[in-house]
Amino acid sequence: MSLYYDAARFLSSSNGQSGSLKFQVFGNKDLKSYPKQVYAIVAEASKWSPILAQVVEKSQLLQHERKKGFGSINELRNQIIKVDVDKTEGRAPNAASSKQVQHPRWVRINTSKSTLDDQLRTTFAGFEVADSLEQILLAEPATRVLHVDQHIPNLIALPPAADLSKTAAYLKGYIILQDKASCFPAYLLDPKVEDGICLDACAAPGNKTTHLAAILKSQDRTRGKARIWACERNKVRARVLSDMVDLAGCQDIVTVRAGQDFLLLNPEQNPWNEVGLLLLDPSCSGSGIIGRNDGHTVTLPSTIRNTHLAGKSRKRNRHVKTDINTIADEAGPEGQEIIQPGDGPVQLQARLKALSAFQLRLLLHAFRFPNARRISYSTCSIFAEENEFVVVAALQSSEAKQYGWCLLHRDEQITGMKTWPVRGDIQACQHRLADDISGADQMAEACIRSRSGTKEGTQGFFVAAFIRRGHRVVSAVDSKHSQMGSPVIASSTRDSFDVEEDEDWNGLSDSN
């Protein structure tokens, strides 16, 4: 019975704990049961609580249990069956009627080792290929069905309960479990061998690094010229990164720089002055990660709150409607300032201000690499302070003007990203651009967002790409033409917007 007592404490609204359910359970040293079992039972109880509540209420289980209890499982089952739970068909509520859209299991085929066709023929042999992602989102958990993504090459979606962790393909690195939105940065960067060295500035745990490698290796099967430098300042996470690189089979083109702080690199020194592309995915709030902020709600029978239980013990009365945070994948970027459930407006703004200042600092450092051609900037955050606000501040900087950095227009983006429907937050752009509608519209179109809980089946994410269109100091007269467009031309008739440089920028917030 200790398993149920252990689980009950995490369903209580007064447990005094914060953070995700996984963090609470696996970080608790007082459990008498196995943490994996506790986590599983609490997560499933939360998931099915709306249906269980209906069964308990309409079968009058609580009233019956208080009178004499149940001598066996058969007695319990008979009590449920004999009551007309469903008014139309006389059966328990149908789970399908309460089905919610689920987050799919995204799987990237690692083309450094395999191909999509090979995996469809082997690992996914016998799977039905669905025409639309909607079929995956609404599929029963055990359904053998997949959808080949229409935006990211070599990416497939499976029902959320699909478990590939014991398959040979996963264990050998032929497939990598990676959310669709997490694939955007490498794909949008669109690396080419001729672009020179590619630098992943904050590389652990390695999904984006190995995605970059797979794209480059597909172009460079024989020449052996593709090179990726992967920096990770945390040496423990760097070991994870190295293991990931080895498993993915891309150690021949990826050099892991363990303990290397990106901000301490001198862009003018060899080999960093040869860097042509940068992938920047810095520490962020993690607010877009599935389950990080969207907790399961535990719905308990209304009978518990009825008057016939009034005045009973505190122990029984504590079972009230509770929000519990669970997450799909606890692994996130090192140093994330995770937004906690108890954070108020002041704490939230303080976290976002600190994060956005750090993110801008990294982005401006990336601008200084003398031979860089393109940069992708991304976060798994839903907050404009870490996304559009950082982009605007970067474009307003002296570094952007000096080195000729602009946003990559939507019509210049690689096909899958150009056709992706969810773009940047235009209101956030307007807010930072003094309500310049035309400029804000162009900027929002250039930025890419994804949102959790939608028909796209992604987590919350943001990505934008910068392209270098010149290398000279831009005059104040020209600056308003340089932020979104082609190289500055005095006679340009392109829509523009006015910007003001903020040299002493200390973070982004609505109050700025």
C-alpha cells in the first residue's frame, strides 16, 4: 500500500512542492516505493481522472464504500456495472468521447547512418502511412501508424505512446527522438559544405548538432570537407554531447569542445575566423516545452466535495482539484531559468530580463565572427522577451550595422520553413518598433514560431535566421533600410522602419 500513499502526496494541492512532476518524484528521497512506479501511477491518474470521476460519482462508489467497503475486486466491479453510468447505453463513459489532441512522438531518421526508406522497410515495417498529421494526433495509443512530415525532411510522427527506446534502430543511432520544432534551427540554417565551418555555440545534448551533421554529410559523402565545431561549457553535459555525436555516427566531422564557453572565443583568431555558419540555441525559460507549464488537472468526484463529507478529517478534505506539472522530456538546455508555477509577475519579469540580456549578448557575439554568413537563433520559449524582443534589439545594435546583419526574409527561407504557417508575433514586433506596422509585419513574417497543443503537434518554439549582406558601418541615414532588406542602397524603395540603437541594454520587458 505504500505505493498509493506515496502517490497521494503528489496529488495534494498542499504538498508545498514546485516544478515538474518528474522533478518532484525523482528528487524525493523519502519515497518507500520505486520512483518510476510512483511517477507512472500519478501521471496516469491525472490523465484519466475526468473519466474516473464520472464513474465514481454515478456508481455511488464512495457512499457504498463508507458503509461496508468492498470485500473483493468482483464486488467493486459489480457495483460499477449495476449502476446506469451512461444514460444512453448503460455503460461507463467512452474514453474516445473525452479524447484530447495528444502531442505526437516525433522521430528523426538519422541520415548519417540510415535513410527514410530503409527505416520504413525495417523499423516501421507493418506501419500504416497516414496522409495527415491529424490521424496521428487522434490515433489510439497502440496504433501502428505513422506520418511522414511535410516540412522537415526525414522526420516522422507516431502516436504519443509509441515506445522505440528498445528498438535496434534507436539503440544504434539510426533514429533520434527529437521534437519537430527542435529540428527547425538546423534546417532553417540550411548549411552547405562550401559555407565553411559550422559552429554550434551551446551544443549539448546534441540533437541539433547531429542534425546539422546529417544535413552536411548528405552533401559531402566523398569530399570530407564538412566540419562542425560544437561548444559546450559544462563538461558534464559535454560528455553527453560526445556520446550523442558518437552514437549518431558523425564524429568524423564534429569536434566537441568540452568546457568551451562560446563568449570567450575570439572571433578573429584561427580557427574561429573560418566559421561561416552559427547555430545559437541559448539557455532559455523552457516555457514552450510540453508539460513544463501545462500541467495535468486532477479531477476528483464531486461527491468528495459534497456536504455529507463536510467536517471530516483534513486528510480526506485535502483531495481537491489540483494542477500538477508533468513534462514530456526533462532534458533541457543547461542553465535554463525555468519558470516555476509559483512565480508571480515580478519574479517572471526578473527571470525574463536576465535571460534576454544573456541571449542578446550571445547573439551579438555571434555577429562579430568575420566570415560568418548566416546565423540561426532559437529558443524553446513562448515569451516575446526571449524571442522577437531579442531579435529587434540585435538588429538595432551597432554590431548589426557594422557587420551588415539582417533578418532572412520568409521568401528566402528553405521551402519547409517558408511554407510553415505560424510566424512571429506581430504585436511584439510593433511594440518594439514604435508601432511601425509595415516594418513589424515584415519582421514577423521572417520569424518562425510554433505552439503547443495545436494541430501542428509541436512544442512551443521560436527561431529566426540572420544573413550577412555586407561588412561596413552603416550610416544613420541608411540604418532604417538595413534591418530587414538587401544590402543598403541609397535609392532603395523597400519598405523600412526606424530604429533607435540602445547601447546600454540590460534585458527586455514590456516596461522597456
